[in-house]
Amino acid sequence: MSAIDRLAARTPLPVGFYTLTKREILRYVRRPKNTFAPPLITNILYFSVFGVVLGARVGEIIGVPYILFILPGLIVLGAISNAFENASFSIFHGRWNEYIHETLTSPLSYTQMVWAYIISAAFRGLLVGVIIAAVGVAIISSLYQPVPVENPFYLMAFMIVIVLLFASLGVVGGLLATDFDDLTMMNQFILRPLVFFGAVFYSLNDLTPLLRDISLLNPMVYMVNGVRYGFLGVAEVDPNLSLAVLAGATVVVASIDVWLFKRGYGLTD
Amino acid sequence: MTNALEITNLRKSYGDVQALDGVSLTVPEGSFFGLLGPNGAGKTTFISILVGLVRKSGGEALVFGHDVETDYRAARDAIGLAPQEFNVDRFFPIHEVLEHKAGYHGIPAAEARVRAADALKRVGIYDKRNTRFDWLSGGMKRRFMIARALVTEPELLILDEPSAGVDVQLRRDLWDLVTELNEQGTTILLTTHYIEEAERLCDEVAILDSGRVVAVASPEALKGRGADHITIHLHNAPHSRPQLLVGDDRVESIEWNDDQLIVTAREGGLIAPTLVRELDREGLEIVDMEIARTSLEEIFVEMTHSGVDRTPSDQDEKEHAAPIATDGGHGERTQ
Ligand SMILES: Nc1ncnc2c1ncn2[C@@H]1O[C@H](COP(=O)(O)OP(=O)(O)OP(=O)(O)O)[C@@H](O)[C@H]1O
Ligand SMILES: [Mg+2]
């Protein structure tokens, strides 16, 4: 790490903020078996079963093989659940074992503390997103066709915004949780359903008008749609609007995080 | 000169529990300050407010002039805390935990590494630097807590019961270490149940009971508030008991038991010569005399109406024997 330390020392990055961010990143980078193996294996399975096996029956959606259609959704699913889980778990675990006191009793501003947690968790989400993309691209391009990246800017922008958004939500989760089951609940009963009904596996055009309108209330639809636009260049919803709404939501949620830290919600008596 | 701590009417309630009920205290810069009080008196609550782990319900707390809420960063930067309960990151080897702590205080990575090594050497666990906290022995864990408090070179070092459950050797090392730091200018705030520790180390102590300050004074001055016991054995029981020390308002009581006389009075050491002269004048021959000074512990118990732990006794550490006094006999008295 010391090469990166030296590099960081030459930037105007506050040392405290840098240290906390680094610590939070090391916490998962040092456990690659826990961090990177699960999404790797799960997504090889997803692509094989949903893409290859099921895809053979489904055929094409919006003009591309089914497996390519689901690629963006799987990336989003992996990225946001890892960002969320990392932030919520790290904060909750620190509260549970009280070592979050090391941070709280330090002269970091509340904003620095919050953004250190958000950025480190978001970075994990991005890394997982890249792993899933790599698996997908490897499988798709060897069995079907090369994977296009029509709008690299949108792809990057959407990925960054959504991992930041879900890391910010994870901070709220970590502060609100009262035991480890709460964390599992949030992931299993809120995040996953939203993703699965977020047009990951089907096109909005295949839904009845009523179901389509209901789906548009699901924020996940815009994320998947945006990332899909980045790869395939086709969007069912305006990508600029989606991006603006998601960025706005991120700012709002991150501000709530800072406010909660300031109030000491779940952190101080 | 700014004070290390300036606390005014500090309050904290946890639901119905009034943990701090209007605490006002001033801790001068450079002092060695003791915070004594029975279990639940509010010591840990008081400290936690200073570092931001507990939110005050009222009053004001300034650390070197910085308000703990509005100017929390400067206040926290000044403090190194070794808390009562272990709250250490158990994922990283201990030298990294120290480097991180130093980093949060703005110390760049390269210097943080040096500081971490120094702090570990200082408390004598440098050879364990690559171990995780969980693998340290109980005493080493205590040492590590001190190292973590020291790694940021704080102006105010707060030790919340650092000697709970540690052996004699560690307690002495700890005393030497904090004395040295204090001599170099670090202000020290120590909470303890061991009266002897406070007496030996502190310039000034505050006694806290049920969230209120019941006394602030030097250990010496506090002891001066208590009564001493002068026990005299005479060669023979006197035929008639003479009036002694008439008109001296320092005297609280005089008890006779055949050939034994017990005088309870403040400033026993000053009264004793007069007493000896008066007995002499009555023709009574003294065979033995003891002055038992009030221990700080007795004062403490009186002020807080509660018991306290005594230092797990190690005779060689007993210190409060005045020249002609012995330490005997406190236990037999009833208050
Ligand atoms: N988180 C909390 N929630 C509710 N009550 C609390 C909490 N922390 C402390 N208290 C109560 O506040 C009072 C003061 O506790 P505190 O821990 O400050 O005492 P202390 O003087 O440090 O005691 P000890 O010598 O046992 O460490 C006690 O009555 C305690 O039960
Ligand atoms: Mg305590």
C-alpha cells in the first residue's frame, strides 16, 4: 500500500479521510475469497442457466440474444448489492463490536466519515461490477457475439452513480439495524425483489400497460435501463432523466447519512 | 493559560437515569487529575461526552477551549483515550490499528508507522505488533489500549480505569509511564477505583457520586478533612480520668478503655505532642502510642456513602505511614 500512500500524500486529500477510506477498502481486499469469489461463481451460474440454457428458448429481446439482454441487469444486481452490503455491514459490525469508536472519537468531520464509508463501499460495488462484466463478456463473446459498448460515458456514469447511491443507502441500513438479521432482511426482502422486478430479466415492452406503469415506480428499472443503454445503445426510458434522478437521489441519501452521523443516530447514547 | 477541561453544569440523562446531574469541573493544563467515584457514579459518561461517544443533555464542556459539540474536531484532536471497555478493530494487526488511529488525526502514513512502532515499544508489546488484538493476553490488551491513546501524542490523556484487573508489574509500569508523560507536560485525567493509585499519582481529585461532584481537592487536603485516631497505651489504668485537650476544637472524641486512650481529632500529628505533655503532667506513663491517619479511602467512603475496592493488597506498596504513625486499626472502627 505504501506506493499508494506516497501518491496520496501528494494530493490535497485530507489524511484522516484517506486513512479511513483505505482501511475500509483493505477490509475487503484482504479477504478476496469472501469479496470476489462469490460474485464470480454466482454469475457464472446465472449466465449459464439464465443466459445459455433459458436464452436458447427465449431467443432475442429488443434485437439482441437474451444472454446479452440480461448482462446489464446482472451487473447492476451484483454491484448495488455489494455496495449496499459492504457499507451496512461495516458500519453495523463496527457498532456491534464498538470499534467504530476509533473513528468517532477522531477529529474527522462527519462528512468525511460518511464519504469514506460510501466511497469504499461503492468501490467494492464497482469491482464486483467489473468482475461480472468480465464473466459475461467472456461467455457471450465466445458463444454468441462480441459485446458492444455503445455509450461508454453513460455506462461509467450510471455505474458510478448507482454504487454511490446504494453505498449511501447501506450507511442508513448500518445505522438503523439492531442486529445482523436486519441486514439480511434488507438485502433479501427489499433489494432483491426490487432488482428482480426491475426489468433485469424481461423487457418493459413485454408487460401489460398497467404492469409497465407500476414497474416505472421501481427505481431499479432506471438503473438497469441506464446501464443497458451504455452497452447496447437502446433505452426504454430517457437515460439523461434517469441519470439526473439517480444523482439527485444519491445527494439526498448521502446528506441524510451525514445528518444521521451528526445526530449520532445508532452511534452515540 | 487555557484549561485542559472546563466543564459547566454538565448533565446527562439516559431515560430516567440521571447519570450526570450538573457537573462543574476545571482541570488545569498540565495537571494530573483524578476522577473518583463508586460504580455508576458517572465517570465513564463524563469522559464519553468529551470524545463524542455520548451526547450531553445540558451544560457545557470545553477541551482546551474547544466546545465538544460545536468545535468537536479540535476537541477530539486534543484527546487520547484509553477507555474502560475494549473497543478495538480486531481485523487488522495491532500496528495497523495504531497507524489508522494516527491517520485519522491527520498524521501521514510514513510518520504514522514510526509513531505506531514507538507507542508499541513504549508499552512493551512491540514484539506482538503483527498480532491481532484478540490474540493478546488480558494485560497486553490493556497495554495496547494505552498505546492507542498515546499514538496521537495527545495533549490530554484520559485513562478510564486503566488498572482494572492488571498485575502489580503492569500497574507499576503504567504509573511510571503516566508520571513521565505528565512531567513532560501531558495533562492526565485518570479514573480509578483504587484510592491508593489516585493518592500516589494525582495532584487533584474530584469525587463524583450519583452524577454530582461532592469534592474537588488535592489528596492531601482531602485527607486533612478527615479525623485521625491517636491510640495511647498507659502503663497503668489511671485512678481518675483527667480532662485532656480542653478547649481544642479539633478534638472530636476521647474514649477510655482501662489503660487505653483513643483520641479522635483532626490534625492528629499536631495534637499528639500536647496530649503527651498533658498525660505526663498527670503522671501517667505512656508505653505505646500510634497515630492512625485517615486514609483517603475512609474519606471517600464517607463522602459517597458506599464501599470501594481496595488495591489487591501488596504490602510493599503501602505508603501512607507518617513518621510515628502506623496504618493499623482502621478496620476495627465503626463510623
Ligand atoms: N448507555 C447507557 N444507557 C443507559 N444507562 C446508562 C448507559 N451508560 C451508563 N448508564 C447509567 O449511567 C450511570 C453512570 O454510568 P457510568 O458508566 O458513567 O458510571 P461509572 O462511574 O463509569 O461506573 P464504573 O465505575 O462502574 O465504571 C449508571 O447508572 C449507568 O447505569
Ligand atoms: Mg466507568
